[in-house]
Amino acid sequence: MTEESSVLRACVEHFTFHDEAGPVLTGLELALRRGTITALLGASGSGKTTLGRLLGGWSRPGNSGLLSGVLEVAGQILHFEGTDDDPAINAAEWARHVGYVPQDSTTVLSMVRATVGEELAFGLENRGVSPAAMRESVQHVAGRLGLTHLLEHSPTTLSGGELRKLAIGCVVIMNPEVLILDEPAASLDAEAAAGLVTLMRDLAGRGTAVLVLSQCVDALVRAAGHWFLLQEGSLSAGGIMAELPDFTALAAAGLVVSAGCGGVGSTPATDLPVDAQLMPDGSAHRALPPDLGGSKFPAAQLTDVQFAFGPVARQRRPLRRRNAQRAVPPNTVLRGVNLSLQAGEVIAITGPNGAGKSTLLRHFNGLLQPDSGSVLIEGKDIAGQATGTVAAAVGLLFQQPRDQLFERTAQREVAFGLSGSAGTIAAAATHALDVVGLSGASSRHPAELPASQQRLLALATVLARRPAILLLDEPTVALDGHGRRFLVRAIHVAAAAGAAVVLVTHDVDFAAEAAHKTLVLSDGILVPAEP
Amino acid sequence: MKLHPLTSLAIAGSAAVVTTAAASVPLSLAVMATAAALSFMSGRGAQVLAASAMILVPLCLALFMVHGLFFPEGTTVIAQWGPARVTIEGLTFAAERASRIGAAVVPLLVFSCTVSVPDLVAALSARGVSGRVAFVLAATLALVPAIGQQQLRIRQAQEARGLVIRRHLPSRIAAFRLQALPLVLSLVEEASGRAQALEARGFVSAARPTSYRQVQDPLPQRILRWLVLLCAAVVVGLRLSSSLPGGNW
């Protein structure tokens, strides 16, 4: 790659955050040419997101940290020496050339716009684009991302995958010369991920330079022409896609190669536990263990659960109305879910974005209560019970770690809600952090941790309670290869100890690897997955 | 008929100005009653009532404490405790002031609780109001719901980890105490991230913003707006002229 042909170039001698002692990025050079797709691979904590934010104008030298090096965008060269005399980056002007979609997709959104269409148009409004041109652009981008049917919906009602598509749309609609996507496949179903690959190729075909930041070697990464590997803040390897290292080398770098990472791409599984076996029908699902609990009741039983958002739905319904006969209201998400979950059983639930998978999980612990039907936990109907009471038996890993983390340190975070003496609580919290590989981060603020470690910390908060039923909502999102191994081990240990586990995931390979069976939530009911 | 947001604003603002200028208790009470009725008709009665109580109850208590007990011009004494005297004149004065404040506050609260914020922002943008002003207004009006959603997320996370919240007040207060600090910290963190996104999306652009959302503004409503604003100006003018030497209002 030559400097002359690149639209964005970074030559980083070192970049150091203000509140950190050592540099996060050192001695790297990266140039992005028009009309190309480049993959920047790296495990959690490698500096991938920091570099993405620096290139995207979200971490500005001087404001966020000190940069020594050169940034060049659209022919304008900026020299930085880590002093007060360094040039200031105008974020708005930078964004005219470079669009950045962060890992936490909701950050992009203004959240003051009433509909998806208005949110998409927000950036165009600020540029003074005419209403007619805006409507055309909104329709076009929404069509490309499968958001057309959601244009009149409020962004606050979207699922995690739909929000990611919206965030990508908000940046793509500005037609930047460079598009930087940080973990773009996270939470996307297979169809959406495939659509994103097509969109990336089309954008590159029109001259856009696309940079994909990922810790998972999936179809989006494989769509790239070039790849680079970032390790400990430096580029350690790179080349054309045909020269991508083999599985062993990538896995050793902490990358995920074995699973879909959003439902696309796949290579064989890696860390199957010792008790994993193939099913008689040849599928990769694990065999169901013998009855561990010996209980006469299923761990959880959902019977004809129906639920709709909107005026008929409330956060809590103190009184259960079993088998209520009435017309199906609009915005119905669950239309009669039946599920019996045994102790020690691991069930994976997949389904398209917006199908209601997270909504279903919240019925297990009473955060949502069905409009009709019943939820029995260990044989007891939880209708009208406080969620905090149900939580003694049910642990939930939320889809967004930030929804789960609210304390000042990782140790306090895990200790929250545990009962017993101070010593017992501290020991349980320390053990849970150790189980997920975060024993060295116990005093760090959860918000300071990389996304992968935030996910693991959230997992530790659930594991520390030793729940009889473990609910995991998109647990692989943001996890690198190392984190994923901790996750798989934790699931198998919990199941072996008699916990029933429900996974919601778009990662079909992970589902097959970790679960005894996979169900699909489709049109509001659960059906067995096709082999 | 759906009111244009600026029409609603003009009516609410004029009501506040007219009742303040007129200083008539019956008029103030009538305005408050009408505003309250409109809020219930729009389905936001409980919200307006709660917000009104939060603002007016402390204010009215302060008024009656000060003027009801310590009104120098008061002559008709109902009760007396040392230097504190409850007089008819003091109570009347406090009631007049309370009704005037109420007549200004309630219509504006009805407006803020019933207005479509996106419509208001679009209407302001269409009139050339700076995008920053429009956003700040939208963010301010959307602040309470946003904080409520964030608090709900934190509460659900805590409940999912064993926090039991009972229906009685002490339990809710105890729960809120646990949620307050995480709520503030998360809002600060979110605001920081949001600021970067807004800059990147051209929020501080020098270009005059346009609006994707189109709000209908029929001619009769435009005329109505001018009429109510004119009416308010006339009442204020009359009030000022009556205050001059020789005036008799």
C-alpha cells in the first residue's frame, strides 16, 4: 500500500491514555486504500478498539490521550508529538471522511429521535440535506440493512441486533470515504450478517475503504482483501486473505475461529469439554446427562406463555390469568411458548433478530410476566413473585453487560446481592472472578474493562450466586477466544453440577458445542432446530 | 384537532402571562381547572398532577408559612403565637400568590407533558432555530424518561441478583438508595459517549439543519397563535397602564 493511494493512514509511534502509565498502541502503521476491505484482527485488550476510535476520530489526540505519530486523512497530514502544540482534530470534519461504528452500537444513536427513520436521518439533518433527499437515503439504507419494516418504530423498542443494524445505518447513510466497523457481526443473525457482507462489498465497489475490527474470523473478515493482526498494541502480522494463518495460530492469538460470531462462517469447534459427545444422529450436540437433580419437578416449565408489548403488557402482573381466551393483540412477541427444562440440561435458543428471545428469557425470573400461561421454577409458579425472590434460583446474564454492571469495582460488582458473612461473600466473589479469569481485575472499574472482560465480569456476577437455572443472553458477543473458553467451561461445570442452562445465541456453532439441544424461536413459538 | 406544538406553547405561555398580569383568583382557578381537565382528557392527568404537586406543594407551603404567619399589613387576627400572627389578610395574600403561580405552572406542565418532543424539535428547526438549541430542548424534555429507563435497567439488574423490592415505601426508598450512585455514574458515562457520537454526526455543524420529520401547521392555527399572543400582550399592556399614576386596575 502506498501513501499516495490511501485515504486514511496512521503511523503511530505510541499512543497513551491520560490516566495510564504505558502506551496502548506502539509502533504501528496502517494505510487504507479506497475500494478495499481490510480486517484488523485482535483479541480482547489488544488495542483494536483504541485504534479504531483513534482512526474514527472518537479518541482525539490531546483529549483522550497523547499521540506521537502521524494521521493522514483525504490528503491532509497531521503530525503529533504528544505536546500541547499538537493539532486539534475537528470531530465533525473528520467524520465527513471517516465513519466509525463502535462496539456498543447504542452509543451512536442520538436517542432523542422518535423513530428509526428519524434516527437514520439525524446526521443528514445536521448537514442540511433536503427532506426529499433524506427520505430517499433513509429508504435506501433501511432497505439494505433490513430495517424498512421498523422505520416507524421507536429505537428504544429494538432488539440488540436491530440496534446494531441501525447504528451501522446511521454511519453508512453519511456516505463516508472510510467506514470502520468495530465487531459488526455481534448480535446479528445469519441473514443480517450476510446482508452486511454484501453491503460492505458494494461500498468497497463504490470506492469506500472499509475496515473491520474483529476478534472472530468469520465471513465478514473473510470478505476482506487484507488482514492485520494486532497484539499488545502492535501489528504483529498481516497479508492478503489467502495468507491468513491456520486455525492453530489464530486461536493462539486469542481469536475465535470456531464459531459463527453472529451466525456467519464456521470452522470446527475448538475446546469441546471432555464430556462432550456426538449425538447418535451425528449432530454435534452434547449428550444429555443422566438425571442429576433427582427432583420430581422440571427445573423450569413454561406452559402456553403469551406476551405482547404495548398497552396490554406491563412489567409486572401480580395475578396470573391461566389460559385466558382472547384475541391475539398487536405487538405479540410470544404466542404460546412451551418448554420443559431439566436439571443439568443445556438448551440453546436461536432465532432471527427481534424474534423475542431476550423477552422470553426475562420470563424465567419474573422481570416480565406472561399475559397468559404460566412459568414454573422448580415446580412453583412465579406469578406475582418479586424478581429478587425468584433470583435465588435463577441467574440471568443480560445481553448488554452495561445493563448488568453498576458497581465501582469488579469485586463489589460480583459481591452485590450475595448473602453470608463478609468473609464468605469476599471468598465467593474472588472465586467467581477466578473462574472467569478476572482475578487480576478485581479492583478495576467495570466500565474500564475491555468489552470481553465486561462480559466475563457479568458472567461472574451470575455464577457467584450458584443458580439452579442459568440464563445466558448472547453470551459469546464480544468474547475473544480466551473468554470463550472460560464461558464454555463455566457452562459445562454448572450443568455438571446440576444447573439447567438456557442460552440465547445467534452463534449456531456455539449452540451446538455447548447445548444438548437447540430450539428456534420463530413466530412466537419454540420449534426444534433443523439438524 | 391535533395542535401544532408551537400553538400549544403559545396557548400555555399566554395563559401563564395573562393570569399573572390579571392577578385574579377566579381567573387563575379557572385556568388551572381548564388545564387540569385538558390533561386528563389527553390521558396525562396523573403525570401532570404529580408534577404539579411536586412543584406547587413546597411553594404554597412556603407562601402560607411566610405570609400566613408574618404579614405586617394584616389586621384581622385569627390566631397568635408570640410574634407569629395568622391574619385574614395574610392568608388572602398567600392564596392570591399561590393561585397565580399555579395558573402559570399548570398550563406549562400540561404543555410539557403532552407535547410531542420530536414534533416540537422539528417545528423549531423548520423556523431556523439552532440545532443545538433544539437538541438541548429535546434532551431536556426527554431527560426524565431517559433517567427512568436507565434506573429501570439498573433496578432489573439488581433484582436479577436478589434485590427484593416490596410495594411499601421504605423498601422502595432503600432500593432507590442502592440505585442512585450507579444511576448518576452511568448517566455521566453515557453522556460522555453520546457527546462524541453527536459531534461525529455533525451536530456542531455550521450548516443550517433541516428536518426529516414534517409537522403540519394549518393556517387557522397560525392565526390562533398570533391572536393568543396578541391577547397576552394587550392584557400586559392594560396591566402596566393601570399601574401608572391615575390607573385604576
